[in-house]
Amino acid sequence: MPRLVLASASPARLSVLHAAGVKPLVQVSGVDEDAVVAALEPGTAPAAVVTALAREKAAAILPALDESGLKDAVVIGCDSMLLVDGVLQGKPGTADVARERWHMMAGRSAELLTGHSVLRVHDGALVAEASDHSGTVVHFGTPTEEELETYLESGEPLEVAGAFTLDGLGGWFIDSIEGDPSSVVGIGLPLVRTLLAQVGISIAQLWTENAAIPIDALEN
């Protein structure tokens, strides 16, 4: 049976998988997201953008798996971005950008899009793959200026899609969501289950074969 590999440095995604009963190996992809987006056709739909990014992240770690000698694996890649007024918003990177985004989305609703890609590797070769996206509507509250500045000082919103979290400090300012909560955290379990089935892997198999795998075996 294959080893489950998460192509992401996100502790939130890893936490979701741990809570769901599996401990994947972790291999960070290091994909240049801006370059991937720039290579897409002009006018590519937002959902297709996040799905393409997820697929590139999963594919990028295949050489590392081969070099490590791991010949039988299932790789999961993900990418999340917030769609606000028809424009995709990724990680803000700075407090100024995060502040501007919160002023724009406070008291409003936006859609968090998460691309997912599952690659099945057998005997060192890519034998099957499945990709799709999930969309969840997020209804934002309105933090006071003091709350917002304190939140920005924490550093949390700077390195997460849309400048917010559901499962961290940002959860105080999320009034409600419509859709899959795990997808908002960064990896949608219902969709991943569907994609795994498409490449011939069941959740029962994952629980059996990946419950006790050390997560730092491939970590960099």
C-alpha cells in the first residue's frame, strides 16, 4: 500500500489530516506560485487557478520522492485563495496588505477557493491523478481597530490565504461559513476522499497503512 505524502508546509493542513486519523509524510514543494499563475492563459477561471496551483505543488515533489526511494505513494497538493469582488487574494505577506484586505472584507462575504490534487505513484511512476476544487462562502465579522491591529501584530494573517484563519486567532472574526469547514482550513476532507477514490485508494486503506508513519521522514 502507498505512503500518503502531503506536499505542503501548512501546519493547519497537517493538523486536519492528523485529526482525521492519518499521519502523512511531509515534503514541501517550493513552487513559485506567481510563475505558475503567470503561465496560465489570460482569463483563466479562479477555480482553475487554484486547482492548477495544487497540481503543480503535488507534481513538484515527485523527483524528491524518487530520490528518497519512495516508489509507492499518494501525494496530495492543495492551494487556497480568497475570491473577493472577482479577484483572487492569496497570502498578504505584510501587515499593510493584510490591514487593507480586512478593511475591504470586514462585514462582507467572500468565497474561499481551495484547489486539491491527488497523484498516485506506483513503482516510481505516475499512474493516476485527480484534481478539483472546493468553494466555501465565508461571512466576515467586523473587528474593532484595536482588535485588528492586535491581530496583525500576531503575524498570523500575514502568511495565510485571504489574511484570515478559521481554526486560529482569526476565528473570532468569522461569523459563519457555508460549506466544508476543513476546506477553509486548507484541505477539504470530503473532496480529498472523492479524489482518492478516483485513483483507487479508500479511506480505510489510509487508516490502515498511514496511521503510524513518522511525519518527519521526508520533511525539509
